[in-house]
Amino acid sequence: MSYLEYTVKTVPTGIRKLLYLNWPLILLLAAVSGVGFMMLFSVAGGSFSPWAEPQMKRFGMALVLMLIVAMTPIWFWRSISGFAYVGTIVLLILVEVMGSVGMGAQRWIDLGFMRLQPSELMKITLVMALAAYYDWLAPERTSRPLWIALPVIAILLPTALVLRQPDLGTSILLVTGGGIVMFMAGVHWGYFAAVIGMIGGLVTAVFQSRGTTWQLLKDYQYRRIDTFLDPSSDPLGAGYHITQSKIALGSGGWTGRGFMQGTQSRLNFLPEKHTDFIFTTLAEEFGFLGGISLLGLYGLIILFCIAAALVNRDRFSSLLILGITTTFFLFFAVNMSMVMGMAPVVGVPLPLVSYGGSAMLVLMVAFGLVQSAHVHRPR
Amino acid sequence: MRRPGQDNAESHRRLSRRALLLGGAQIVFMSMLGLRMRYLQVDQADQFRLLAEENRINIRLLPPARGEIFDRNGVPIAVNEPSYRITMVREDAGDVEQVISQLSSLVDLDEVTLNRARAEMKRSAPFLPVTLADHISWEEMSRIAVNAPSLPGITPEVGLSRQYPIRGDFAHVVGYVGPVSDYDLSKIEDPDQLLRIPRFQIGKVGVESKLEDNLRGKAGAKRVEVNSVGRVMRELDRREGQQGADLQLTLDQSLQSYIQARLGEESAAAVVIDCQNGDILSLNSSPSFDPNLFVTGISVADYRDLTENNYRPLAAKSVQGTYPPGSTFKMVTALAALEEGIITPEDTVWCPGHLEVSNRRFHCWKRAGHGHVDLEEALRESCDVYFYDVALKLGIDKLSAVADRLGLGHKFDLPLSGIARGLNPTREWKERVRGQAWVVGDTVNASIGQGNVLASPLQLAVMTARLASGKDITPRLVKSVDGIETPHPEAQSLGFNANNLQKIRRAMFTVSNHRRGTAYGSRIIEDAYRMAGKTGTSQVRNITAAERARGVTKNEDLPWERRDHALFVNFAPYDNPRIAVAVVVEHGGGGSTAAAPIARDITLQALHGGMPPLDAYPTKDRKRIEEQQKRLRAVIPDRDGNRGGDRA
């Protein structure tokens, strides 16, 4: 076990661990979340309710949770990876059976104090399970078909469950995130080339199946694709979101209309302005400079994480950090592409900025894992 | 140690390579996002900002107040009255049905309107007002205002609606307004945005329609910021509209109302014009209708009553109706002959009761004949044969030329609907329209205003005014627009010989002042008001030779629609003409019995400026006239539209 190589003396213990946290990363996360509070305050018309205040409380809770996770040794997290994965699968099946219906999709379990979205949790536990798997697997076996089949099944099982909910955005994140971890672990190029080729074939099949008895996606998912390809075809219907989002964004100009001066969001032209489309409000009110700054913050988070992965000599830790980073990256990349009309509307929130408890909590726990890996890295 | 350090090191190198690759890919993708952001926010910013403004700003039109219409003395004829309606905003009302039932205990609510309102509420956004009742009275309005606290979501709204206080008397001149219809819109090229405002009223006929552009005014606008569902968030700015121009007509309300009452239920038309400047003092058509019925949309039953009436109340007979002028045309024939030197006033014609022209016998109305008649006698007693004889010598070309100079066959430029051109027949006209050559019989018929000649009461009044003044009087209806006097050219001399005109006028004077005159029964004995006129009785049927042999059927024995039209034209006072009058009573029988008495009453009323003293009438008529004046006083509206009966 690689952690046996740790020079136990050099691993900080107790409260001293706090000093060894990756503080720049924590500050970046707080900064991004701060942008989120500001935007939620703005879209509520200059009010802490109904969004900014709960979001701040959740961030406080999530920050504490992150620190707890960070202080817990990484080897503990590795040892429970398998259980976490299986547990999340069970939860996914549970929502399938008894989850409450919301937004036309069964996505959460009501825990009383918060709604837990197992699909959010899945993004992390899948990465943990895969990292643990490749940490355990002998490197020379990595590219053997038999040893590839297992992680592929581990990825596809939750993906299928999430797709059934149906949640296209999360399934894309799961497949891509899982795939990247496999790639990082050293699986041969050829497999990825083959898969990408197959995806190309699948996309063709998806379009071909439309209107036939074996139609692969729901009608609304096809409509989203249609409107992505040509938003102006239905400006008041399904294309409304993208068109209005682009209008709001574009009308921001260089420096924006000013804080709380965004007319498009304040007048409700923007759909889901506090969740998936919150970036448009930011871009409208703070313009290109505001938008590029947030993108810069995200970029810095990614850089700090990748650096943390590179300096970490522990295989599990590196894979975990890279997997989490990729998931985080996919979150904002998909969301921004979506609001800027570069991708179909798939319902992915802007990480740490969009209003929503589950996503915030899960992401902070994930960064807790990154911190734990960083603190407990072999030196 | 499960695996050798070497392996570990190598797999870690591979991981690092791939991690750097991943990081690189992510940075590339983020750069793409940044470029896209730049494209949308910097390169395309102007376009999107414009779209955003379009999204956000809504322009609401503010309808202008329509110009009002007054008579020559400032009496209001068409005004804007506040019109009250009740609207409800669903989101403020809470329990809609409860509020409605509360409301119905205060005012009468129409179930049809209510059901429409309920349906509208289901469809429209909760913050949009829905009309529950329209055109409610001031009393009902105040009851709602008092109870406002118990009526959440109910708002009384005030708009302006057209009202015609004098009701029917000006209906044919002023016309009426009504809600804009799809038909109206289809007729107008590039319609004003105003017309799309629900309930906006537009002139449908008459002055209201013809001077719509003056009366309508310019729309104001307010720019409001709206949210995505159209709720108004705030008003950004407001530009007041321009009120429509007020009109002053040349009509005199007291005269117009008097004449309308005097014509009563006859199917008749009367025109009074100032024979010095052409101002139309009254322009009546009877029976009339209440234009207020049309303002909010007339009921099917009311409309059917108007359209199925034989007396055609909707027709403006004084300008739209054309009639054979009959003997009132004889002045034209006489003047043309005098001007051409074909006759002198003293020349006589022998009237045996008929005249043979190319094997056809043309009869005089007096079977026994008039014997030897000169010009004055011929006009006074309306001898037909005299004019046949004169016209045969004169020829149609010269006759129609004079008729043209007197305004017959002219369509005067007045802001009225469906003005008739009438017909002043010529050789050219007959060949073009009928495809036949003019024959001498046509000239004979035309000489006494029969055959093809057609004139509207307005044209007859203009003709009379031109005879009275010798000038090219053209009628004027609009005195001023927005306080600016309507330009009207000074009347110029028509170039007729003054002596000839005077002979005609003298003869017309004898018509109503000589014992043998056809209108002697309708004479005025007050010297200051004495009138000169001419009766006319125009046939609307052919009298066959067989009927003539049997004896012509008396008018009273004919069905109404086959009786003769009764006409009378006159000017007064004789020695200093101020007004010209034309009266046509459709199928009224004889001009001297049906039209002349009305014309006399109108003349006196117009010259006296009110009910004339009984001394103006011959003694034997006074008792009858006194009763008639009493009867009329009770029904004539005053300047506020109150009828004598209302005041009791």
C-alpha cells in the first residue's frame, strides 16, 4: 500500500493540519461563492431573501463540512470509496422507486433538513471508486480489456440510472468525468479513440431513431437539441431560454449595466435566472470584464488543483484530485457553453454560484477530499 | 510493497503527462469560452443591447381627445362625454366571484359582458384589467366609489365617448362615430396605430368620417418598462398627444332643429343657404335617427328598423337624394332664353293645354290651357307649354349651359358622405350613357325639369341662391377648423344680364305674392320677409295616353311611392335676398300644397331668427300656424338638447 511509504513524521497531525491546507484554493472557492451571493442578491431585486441568505448559510455549513473532510486522513476516504459508490447506487435506485417528483424528473430524496440529490453525490463517489480501483490495480493491467470492463460498468450503471430520471446533464458529466479518470490512470489511447468513434455513431443513431419506435431520447430532449442548433426557430417556445440568455449576455457589453441594473434578469426575461442561467445576470451586470474574471477564478481553481495532483506522489490522491477537478471543470464549462449558446440546454448549474444546496454541499465535500489528499500527501 | 517503486514511478510519470495534457485541454476550452464571451459581449454588444431594449420597453398609445363639433353660434353638436366603465384586476380581487356578486348588488351587470370577462380572465395575465361593465352612469359610478373598500381589485375607469346632445337633428350632416371595425382597417392604407386601440372610435359617415383626420388628433405615447409577461414596472417617459381639432359648422342649430321638427315624419329634405356667401345654414333630411345608437354599436333590431323603413331614415336626402326638379327648373329655361335673346319678357306664347312636337303631344299641367302667357305669367302660373315653346327655339345646348352655370350637375366639395352629382343632361351625355342621339322631345321634357334632369335639394338651393345673387355661390359647411376660418372664395358674378335676372326674380316674387301665383297660399305678408319662390311638382311615373283620356288619377288616390314629389325653392327677403331655401317632400303631392307651406315656415324662422310673429302670416292661416308653433315648441330641442317636453 502506497501510503505505507509515507514518512509518517512528515504528515501533519491534529490541529496543525490546518496550516497545511491548500489555503489559496479555499480563498478561491470563497471568492467564487461570494460572486454567487452577490448575484443571488441582485436577481432577487436587491434582497437577501429568498436566495442569497440560504445560500450563504449553506456555504457556511459546507465550509465546515469541507474542513472536517479535509482533516480526515485520505486513506480513510480511500478505504470507504467502494462503500460510498455502492451506497450512492442504492440511493439512486431509491429515488427511482420512491423519490418525490420535481421539475418533471425524480431527482432527490427529502432528508427533512435538505433535499439530497444522489446524482450529485454520484459524481464524487464514482471518481473516488475509480481512483481507488486504479490505485489497487497493478499498472501493467490497466489496459487489459478485462480490467477495463469493470470500471466501464461502474461508470455506465449510475449513468443509466441518472439517464432514467432523466438528467442528461449529469449523465454527460458522469461519463466524461469517469472517462477522464480512466485516461489519467493510463488506459491505452486506443480505447478512447474507439469510444469517441462509437459516440459519434451513437449520436447518429440518436438522430436516426427520432420518431421511430426505438426512439432513444425523450421528446423534450430532442427539442432542446433542436433549439440549440437553431434557437431562432422557436423564439417564444423552447428557443426562448437560449435567445433571451444571449440577449442578456450580449447587452452587457464591456463593463455591463452595473450591479443590480441588469434589465433582462430583473424583468424576468431570463429563465431560471437564479440557477442554471445565473451567469447571464453576472455577464449582463458586469459585462465582459465580470464574465472573464469569473472564468479566471475558475481557471485558477483548476490550476491549483492540477498542481496539487502533480505534486502528490500518491496515486489514489492524484487520480481523485484530477477526477474532482475534471468534474468541476465540466460543471462550469457545460454551463457556460449552454448559456452562451455553444451547447444545448442540459440543466447543469454553475458550480458554487447557482442557487442550490446539494450541488454546493457535494462540491465542497469534493474539495474537502482534495484538501485531505493535499494535507496527507506523502512527503 | 505490492509493486516495485520503478513501476510506481513510471505510472506516476504517465499520470503527470496526462494530467498536464488534461490541464492544457481545459485551458484551451476556457480560452474558447472567453473568446465566445468576447464575441457576444463586445463584438455583438450593440445588436444585443438593442434587442434587450426591445424586450424591455413597450410603447403604450395615449388616445387623444376627439375634436368637438359646434354650430355657427357655438352650440355643441358632437361632444366627448366621460364614459365610465368598471374593470377588475384578478390578482387584486382575490375571490373573483364574490367581488362580482358584491358589485352586482350595486350596479346592474350584464350577464353577457360578465361571461366574456370571466373567459378573458382565464386567458390573460392576472394583473391585466378586465372590463366588467361599460357605459355605466355617473350615479352607479359614485355608488362604486363609495363602496370601494369592500370591492378589492375593482377600478372605475373614465374614458371619453362621443355624444350627440341634439340627437337626430344633425345625424345626416355630422354622421356618427363607432368602434373601429376590421372593414374600416381594410380600407385604410397604413392605418394609424391608434386605430388598434380597443374601443377606439372612428368617424363612420358624414362630417365625422370625412374630416376624420382633423377630428382625430395625434396619439400621445408613454414608454413603459415591462417584464417578460408584460406587467408594467414603471413609466419611463410620456409624450402627450395632440387633441383633435374642433370644428365649427355653418349650420344654425336652432334653425336646423326647427326644420327637423317642421318636416316631422314626412320623407323630406330641406336646405337653407346664405345666398350671399354660400354658408349652409341648415341641411335637413327626414325622418332622422339617433346617432348615439351607433356610437357603442347599434342593436340588430334597431338597425333593422332603420333599414327596413320605406322613408329611408339613414339617407341624407338633402345631398344624396336626386329628384326631377320639375317646375323649379323653369327659371333656368327662362333665364337661358332671355340671355340668348330668344324671347323678351313681353313676348307671349299661346297655351292651349298642350303642344305637338314631332307627332307627340306634350301636355300642360292645366288641361284647359293658360291662353296667352308672357314670361312672368308663365312662371307665376307654371305654364308648361310656354317653356316647351321657348326651349324648342333655345335648344338643349344653351339650356344645359345655363343650368351648368347655376350649379346643376355639379358635385360640391363638402365633407359629407355620398353627395349626389345629379344630372344636367346634354347631347354628349345621352350618347355616351344611353348610346342614343338626343331628340327634340328630350329638350321639351328638360325645359320643365322632367325627363333626364335630376337635382339634389342642395343643388336646388344653390341654384336659387345664384339666381337671387347673380353670383357663383358655392356652398360651405365648415366655418372654422381649430378656430381658423375656413377659406372660402368670394362669390364672383356669373355674368348674367342683371335685367334678365331681375325679370326672373320678379316673376318668382309673383309666384308667392300674386293672387294667381301657384304659391299664393303660402305668401308672407310681413314686408321685410317677403319671399320669391317657385313651386315644383315632379312626376315619378309615366302618365299614359289612356290614363290622360280617362282623367289623370289624383295623387291622393295613388299609393305613396307613386305620388309626385313636391318641391319648392325660394329666396327671401325679395328686395334684399339673404337666404335661399329648397324643400323637397318625397311623394308629397303638389309643390304648392306640400312643399311651399314648409318653405314659408322655414324662411320666416330663418329670417326672424326664431318663431316668427303670427302677423307675418295671412290672417286666415294664423290660427292654424299658432297651433303648429305650439306643437313644434314642445318637440324642438334647445341648445343643450333638452326638448320642450323634457322641461315640463
